[in-house]
Amino acid sequence: MAKVEFLGPIGRPSIEVDIVNLTELKTLFQDDKELQEWLAICAVALNDTLVCTLDMPVTSNDKISLLPPVCGG
């Protein structure tokens, strides 16, 4: 199973999911209104590499990180 990390202010514990690509992850979260709002503005990393497409394959032991935007000064 792949591990999903919700970083920063998303404030959720990590979960494990059995999916074949990131599109399936988005489908899993479709009924969670709060999480849908975060997904609209988050970057996504697969094994610490930013991805730009949801059809990226996901295998067991992969790590998916949802990275909310940050600002600094």
C-alpha cells in the first residue's frame, strides 16, 4: 500500500491507500469537501519528486505527499 502524507496546515494523519495512479487518489477524496479545497491548491510529490500529472503510476511502498502552498519572509 502507498502512504499519503498531509503536510503543513492540512493537519491530518497519514493514511495508506491501495491505488494504481494519482487519479484514483483524487477519486478516493471526492466526497471530502475540506480535502477537495486543499487538493485544488496543493502540489503533489511522489517519493519526494513533484509531479505534474495525475496518471503517474503508484506502487506499494510509494510515498505521496500533499504540499500546501506556503509563504515566507
